[in-house]
Amino acid sequence: MNTNFLHGRSFRPGRLKLELPIILLLASLPFLAELNRGLVSEDFIILRRLWEQPFWSMFREQFCGPWMGVRIVLFWRPVSTLILQIEELLWGVQPLPYLCVQLAFHLLSVGLLYALAGRLFPGRKWAARGVSLIFALYPLHPNSVLFIASFATVFATTFAFTSIFLFIRWRETGKMTRLTGSLGVLALSLMSYEASFVLPILILVIDLVRSRDRGETVKLGGLLRSHGPFFALSAAYLGLRYLLLGTTIGGYSGASFHPSSLLSLLGHLKMEFSLFFFPLYERLPMGWEDAGILGALGAAAVALALKGRRRSDNLILGLIWILVARLPFGQTKVVPANGRYWYLASAGIGLVLIGLSELFSDARRKEIFVCIFTILIASAYGLGLGAFSLKYIEASALAKKVRSEISTLRDSVDSDKALFLQGVPTYLQNSRGRNVAQVFAWGLSDSMLPPFSRWHGRVFSLGALESKDVVPLCQRSDLGSVWKWNRRGFQRVESLSLELQPIEISGRENPSRDLRYRAPGNLSCRLFVVGSMQTMDLRLPRRKSWSRLILPTVAIQSDQHLYGSEIYLWIAGWDSEGRLAAASEILVLPPPGRPVEARRAE
């Protein structure tokens, strides 16, 4: 086997046989003990839907419309979902095989990055080791590898590294099969994860840096011929998304990407730079840390530029990699519970390290610098990765306990009435209140439905609603019972006898268009919408006259598409002292085709 393509002409084939397996072993060790974790949160939604839907019906739905058929999140992920569909056919809803597959894709990405760094930095043996190890052991990766719902991130990143590597091989060999393969794998990445639309930018920057290193003259015509197909494919993908979903890039709450917001995004990234390089979420953020890191990197870039025209290229490549990979997620704040947003970007840390080594003119000193810092950073990251992985085990154990406690309630409630559960843990948090791992941010209803439970009862999570918020619901014993979670289990929330003024609601015959409400006095009113997928708490404007009640129609339609269950909504009003003073009747919105029910709390 010819393995020279991994590191250039000076590479010895025997090194690959030893180095790469060791790197992959080190990359897998922090995850092996945690592969037996149970399902949590969105895992239940996705696997239940895959189990419930016929294969070809789901296949058509994913290619012809939004992910899972819902428009509350405008994703289009037909390829990554198809891989998950095949997995569901093979091993049902057991979590272990899914996590093994995601770990395998993660290791494949590590190997591809090892090969990619070997081509970017030929003759520098610690470059490939450093870039691949730092990426492999980044502390926030449990959210990508140990969370089935992050399948798209892991699959698409493997495709992304493959596409970049094949492009570099095409540049070296001139074989059109490599270029065609790179474009084809880019298409797979785009159809797996919407964040992949930035890949043509990364490929272009890498190509420019390599051309400068080789002393090649860069011509506009050559760039257009080489990179035009990649940008055209990405543009076609965005156009297809617009036709199918009505948007180009979006789907993340508060994180839709708009080119005009680039400056504000840069300002946001400036404030999270220290957490990106040093993800120590148990400490309070300090502004001077971000300024210090940015100042040090800026000073290094200036020093490199003074040393030579091309010395700063690798540092700039690493920083651009981080920025571009983070770009699709806008100004979403990254915490361990959504660490997948930094999955691709974390490869840029190793590239920054290689760039900083250019401060040394001697090749041997460069290697010593990268070696020492790789060992230090990889060791620290490995410890952090192990700690966060244990938190994911703890989160799944808590989810299992919640489901067990719900099962014990079945004997104390009527099977035809709903369970409304208050205070169910959504996230496992650290001592600073930062979300580390999902528990039941989503998916509580799914976890108590087949194939995860033989009980067909209706379970609704009330999210963060407080006891005073659910008083109208507690007074409707005909709908079901309200229970509150604590460390000992669930305790029933008893109805309070309160004299509440009525809030009038009209237009029940066509609630999506004609609902109006009128509250007495100058009350602060809120609309509560309880569905199987989520509970929403929406503030309403203060008005004394009849006002139109605008419902979160997309969220309601998505909920009913996934569950075919009823939606409960009501309005409550508070006086200036924060006391519950008024409440409306509770409207029960059934699935389409059935009349709306409305009864006033007794």
C-alpha cells in the first residue's frame, strides 16, 4: 500500500502503521466507558419517529420537505437521516449501536484530519499528530459523539474532511476522479447538515495558503475553474433549501445567518474566544481573558508578518477556519450542552498551534514547540473530555429515573386522562448554572410512548412553569392531574380555591385566525400553550379592549404532526403586585378534523 500521500515524500510507511492506531486509541478511550449511556431528550423524538414511520414514507418526507416534516426547525438533512433510518432497521431503538456508529465516524474524522494535516504540513511529523489529537480530545465533543440527536454533526464533518482531502489530492495529481469525488462528498455533507455550506470557503483558503507556500502564482481564472463548481454547488443547495423550506440558512433558534450581521458576530465571538480555547465552564467569564488571547494572537500575527511575507499564513488559516466553521450558528451562545456547534471549528485550534510555531525559524525548534504544546493541550483536553463524558452518563441516569417515576404514577391516575408534569429536569447543570447535558429539554412525551413504553398514556411536560402559572390547569381535574418533580419523585399539585376574574375568549370556531381575548383591568397577561413537544409561555400586550390572540401556529402544527395529540391553551392575568387575578377558559385544540373544546375552570 502506498501511504506517501499522507505526509509527502519524506513520510515513512511504517510510521502510519504505528502512529495512527495510537492516535485513534487515545481518541476513543474517553468515550468507551460511556457508550452504554441511555437515551435522553431528543433521542426519544427521533427514534420514535423512525420506528413509527414506514421506511420509504420517511425517505420521501426527508427529501421533499423539512426534517421530520416539521417547520418549527427548518432543517433539511436527508442523507444523515437516511443513515439513521438504516441504523433503525438494523438495531431498533437500542442506544449502544447508534453511539458506536457515531464514535466510528468521529474516529474516521480524526484519521482524515491526520492525513489532511500531513498534506498541509509535509515533513513535519508533529503537525499531523497535534492537529488530530487536539481535535479528537476537545472537551465539548460528548455532545456530538454521545448524543444520538447530534448524528448530523458527526456524519457531515466526516464528509467535510473527506471532501477537503480529495480536493488536495486532485491539486497534487490532477486526476479528475479526485475532483469529482470531492464535489460528490461535498453534496453528501450539504444534505447531511446545513452548516456545511461554508465548506467551499475553507477549501478556497486552504488552497490559497498551499499555493503561497509552494510559490505558485495565483490567477483569478484558475481559481474560478478550481473553486467555481464548489461555490456553485453550495449556491444550488441554498437555492434548493429556499424552494423547499422558504429560507436559505436557518433552523437554529436565534441563530439564522445573515451576511449583514457579520460584524456583530465577530463581536460575539470575541467574547467567547477564551472559552473556545479553554472550555472551563466552572469559572466565571473574565473579559480580560478574551482580550489577552486576541491580543496574543494579533501580536503573533504581526511578528510573523515581519519575519516574512508568508510566515503568518498558517496562523491566519487556523483563525479563518475557526471563524468560518462557527459562522452558520450566528450568535448562539455555546455551552457543553450544545458543544456540537464547535465540533468542526475545534480542528482550527491545532492549525493555530502550527501557525504559532512559525515564530521559530529553525525546523527543529518548531517541532519541539508543537510537540510540547500538543502534549500539554491534549492532556488538559482529555481530562476535560472525561469529566464532561461522565456528566452525560449522569444525565441519562437521571432521565431513566424520571421515566421510572412516571411509570409508578400509572396506577394512581385514570388511563384516559393526561399527566401534566411540572419541574421535570431539562438539563444537567454545573455549579455555575450552565447547561452541561440534556435530560428532558425535549422528548418527555415520546419517552412514555411505544416503542419505549407499553403505556399509551398522554404525558405533557410543563417545562419551567411555576405553581401559580398552572392554577387554571389544576382546577380542571376532568383533563388530568398536575404533578411536580423533586429529588424524591413526583408529588401531586393540589388545586387552589381562588376567585379569579374571567378573561373572555371568542372565535373558537377558527382558532388559527379568529381568536380574540379581553382581560379585565390593567393586568399583565400571558398565554400558555401546552403540547406534547413543548410548553410555551408568551407575554401578551396590556389592552382593555378586544385584542387578536396570535397563536404560535407553526409550533402547534409541528406538535400535532409529530404526535396527533391535543394542545391545551389558556390565558392568565396578574395584577401589579404579581398575584394571579384572572384566567380564561382552557381551550383544547384537537388534531385537525375535530371541533375545539372549551370549558371554564370550576
